Amino acid sequence: MDKSTIYHIAEQVGVSPSTVSRALSGNGYCGAKTKERILKAAKAMNYAPDHAAKMLKTRRTNKIIFAVPDICNPFYFDMINGINQVLEEHGYLLILFYTKHSLKEELKAVQNVKEKVADGLIMVSFHFCDENIEAINSLSAPVVLTNQYISPEGGDKFDYVYVDTYAGIMQGTEHLIKQGIERIGYIGGMLNEQTGYQRFCGYRDALLNANIEVDASLAMESNYTESGGYLAAKQLLMHAEPPQAIVAANDLMALGVMKACEEEGLAIPGDIAIVGMDNTDIASRVHPKLTSVALMQEEIGRNAAQILMNRLHGIPVADREVKLMPRLVVRNSSLRYG
């Protein structure tokens, strides 16, 4: 039977529908032998719970939306894993929502939560603005951002879990400076976006702290893709005085930098040192292995999902902000020898 209900199962086993309901839900008492018979009958009759009816009763979808700007970026794979670890424990499903770096798509993700497609939202955005923050704050459902954001007027209703990427880029740049490298290029995101500007500031301040003049012509804006890193590096390497090292704001762009250097016949790290950020699996698989800043993606995901579950289950959340610190993982691409 394709459309069996608890009433069909009750009739087959010879028990009440409420007993079947307790056995299938795991809530309330049901004897072990009776439960075994019910589960066996349910399987034989191809029973599937009516989630629509359950949602009407509980007003819960048992789904969470995770909105990301780029589904091809391996940075998000570990974050998804961390989120899913927590959601599985609570019987929740994860819906991946691809926003394409678009405000319109971010607002669409928020609207889906408003329309009860999911019970909560975890959102990655490179540029929170008044419009998307206002939409998020208007929700009655819990939301966790993976960037730090505090509205000027205060009163935000969301939580946020983030890693200090400013400190991460600073760590990578300081690592190069400590080896006596002063002419350091930088490839990051757009400076008119919150995340892009924060990361650039990490690079700029590391140079200023070391009394190194900041050469604006060595800092390039890109789009966090391998091709973006490649094209930006090509421009830097054509410079009258090309950089001795390049810090890229993520690993994909760093891979593009390595490709550009290879085409120019430059040895890494002998001719040019390279540092990335994200510490994805790719970093340890390329040659030479890529120095990268670990951004604790899985931990971000776990923390964000746990906060959502706490909010949904009425468990107090101690702090609306969870800040994680990055960690530099040094490999061959940035080490100058002799």
C-alpha cells in the first residue's frame, strides 16, 4: 500500500491508532514487542509519515536554510558538515540556498523563512546592508549570521558566529614580513563590501605596523574565484616592480596566483612566496603545498547550528556573538630558504 496511515497499521496489528503513533514517533510508552510488530507492519505497508499534517500540528518544518554566496567554493563544505552534525542530532534537514553574491537572492532566502519553508536561517553574506538586515530583523524565526554585524541603532534580533578574518590576513602578511619580505602584494574581495574591506585592512595594518609603506598599486580587488586570482596576479606580475610575495584572501584565488606564477616561469617560494586563506583540503594537495590561514569552518557551522537549535527549543543563549580566532598553517609555498 502506497498511502498507508496509522489507522491501516493499527487495523493490521490489532492495536489502537494512538499506540501506533507512540511507536512510530518514539514519544510515550509502547511495549517492546508491540513496537516491533508495529514497525515491521509499517515497513511492509510502505508507510511514510505525513509531514504536512505534522507541520500543521507542531508548526515546525524541521528544516533549516543555509544561504551561501558560492556553492562551488570548497570553503563551505566543512561548514555544511559542521551544521549537519548538529541538525542530524535534532532530526532537522538542511536546505542549501545559493545566493550568488546577490542581495535579491539573500532577500529571497529570508522570505522563504518568513513563508515557513524552514524554521530558521544560517546566512553567509559578504555585504550586509540596511535592506537585508532589516528583512532579517523582521523575522520571528531565529537567524545566525557568519559575519560580525551590529546595526548602528542596535536592537538586532539575530545571533552571529564568525572568525576574525582581519586577524587572519594580518597573520599571513606578518609571516612574510618576518622573513624579510617587504614588497607584498594582496588580492582580496571588493573594498565596498564589508568582508573585502576587513581583510584588506588586515593586510594594510600588518604593513603599517612593520613601518612598511603601503603601495596601493600592489592591492587588487577580485571575486574569490580561481580565475579572479589568476587575472589579478597577472596584473601584479606585469608591474614595473612586481611583488616578492602575494597574500590572497582565500585559497581559490591563491590557486589562481600559483597558476599565473607558473606561466611566468616563477619558482614558488624561491622567486615569489604565496599565502592563502581558508585552509581547505586543496591547500595540502597542490605543489608546493600552500600556506593558508585556517578559518575554523566546521566549528563555525557547529556553533551556528547549535545556537539555532537552542533558540528553537527555548534554551537560553549566553551571548549573541561567538568569535573564533584564525590559525596560520605554514607550508612550503611561503617559506624562504637561506
